[in-house]
Amino acid sequence: MRQDELSPPPGAKKARKRVGRGDSSGHGTYSGRGCKGQKSRAGYKMNRGFEGGQLPLIRRLPRKRGFTNIFRTEYSVVNIGKLSIFEAGGEVTPERLVEAGVLKSLRHPVKILAEGDISHPLVVKAHTFSAAAKAKIEAAGGKVEKVEYAARAK
């Protein structure tokens, strides 16, 4: 068998619809657009959510619209209770949190929150802290240090 002998199976190729080529073509007269009206005219494009002039659903239900802040910073959250796995006086950095399995990756900046308790002093380095978390770390004799976030590739 040669390349010039190959052909698609029957029914795989279909002729394109040639509209406006007379009545005998099967698509003459109105060219598949029906009669009159906005949809039959050239240049017609309906907007998303258009309901024929009726007040669209999206405008009838204001509480459903919502808002998404595209500039929002998403954090990887770590609670203070999880920091008890580190030895007293040790240094906790975002990299050490990943090594210990507390975080999956450093794709997002790290934020320390105050859920749980800490009993021994630690030097905690993270991108940001809640006020309560900062107070708990310092009350346990630890130290809080903010580090700059360097965005990583996804």
C-alpha cells in the first residue's frame, strides 16, 4: 500500500454548507437564518446573558454577583501548634517547614497563625505573622523575624 492509495473511511469527509447559492443547494433564499429579525442581519452578535430585552438574571439577583480581588495575596498558613516538632532554641524557616512536611511547597508566602500553643522558645522566620501568633512566640521566650518573599516559578 502506498501513500497515494490511502483514503478516509466513507462518511468521514463532509462537504461544507454553501449558503446563499440558490434554492437547489438546499440553503438558498434565507441561507439558514430564518425570516427577518435581529438574528437574520449581518454583523449580529448577542451578548452573554442577553435575555431578549428582559432584565437579565445577573442584574435581578445582586447578592449572587460577588467580587473577586485579583490582587489578593494567598498565603500558606502554619499554626503555632505545628511548630512544637522543632527543638527548643532552634530556628524555623520556610525551607525547614517544607523539609519537616508541615508545608508542601514554597509557592506562596508563609503566614504564622496563633492556633494551638507553643511551650519552648524558637526563632521563627516567616513572611508574615498574626499579632496573636507574634505575642505567643515572644511569651514563650522566642523571637519573631520577618523575611522578604521572593516569588518562585509555579
